[in-house]
Amino acid sequence: MFLRLLLLFIFVPAIELAILIEIGKDIGFWPTMALIVLTGVIGSSLTRRQGLAVWNQFNSKLQTGALPGKELIDGLIVLCSGALLLTPGIVTDFVGFLGLIPQSRALIRAQLQKYISRSQINASVGFNGFSVNNMHAQQNTSSPQEEWEGTPKEKPDYSSN
């Protein structure tokens, strides 16, 4: 985890700075600044547009009673992409724009879902040096009153408890 944070907060900005310095040498200071501002403006506009589209899809799913899992992940990707586009740099802008294109966002979502699934399977909870692995079978101790099966539109009645 430490190495990932080191990479994220030290090496990525250093690489971005080096790339911007090289671009500044080639095209000049003011065109480089204009490029940074332009990608920020275009990125914020695209983020707003894609964010609203995802929000509308999210609301449509909720109105039909379906669970909006795909839309939640898309919203997270759009949010992170917007943050990357507002960060000055070429690499972060490229990754940010990829997250705003629906086709590439679908690929990112698929990889993110695989990662989340793998993380849930391999997750372990630690407390004071002891850990419990989620792979171990757990006995179902819930009573029939606690269990509920149905569609998201149906609301269970708990008043009889």
C-alpha cells in the first residue's frame, strides 16, 4: 500500500511535471499554459455532461425498481475522471478522458468489477492480531423473520415483530 501511495503522490506528479516542461520547451510557456487550461475547461464540460447522463440512467433504473449497480460504478468513474482532468498534466488528462468516453468506461467498469469481486472473495477482517477470512463457510443463524426475498419495489412489513 505504501508503494502505491508513493507512486501516486510522488512519481505521477514528477512525471507530469517533466512532460509539461518538455512540452513547454517545444511549444513555449504560454501555449503550454493554454493547453493546461483548455484541457481543464473541456474536461469539466465533458464531466458535467457525462455525469448528468449517468445520473439520468441511475434515476431511470430506480424508477423501474432495478438496482443501479452499473450506474453507481459509472458515476464513480466519471467523478474520478473529472478530478484527473482538473489536475494539470498530460497522463492524467489522457486517463481522465478515457473515463468519460462511454466505450472505454465500459472496459474500465468491467475491470473494476473484477477487482471488486476478487477483493470480496479474498477479503479478511483483522482485529487485535486475529483475522477471519471470508472464504470460510459461515453458518446461517438468521431466523425466518429476518430473511426476505422479493423485488426491490416490494417493501417488507416489520410491524408484526
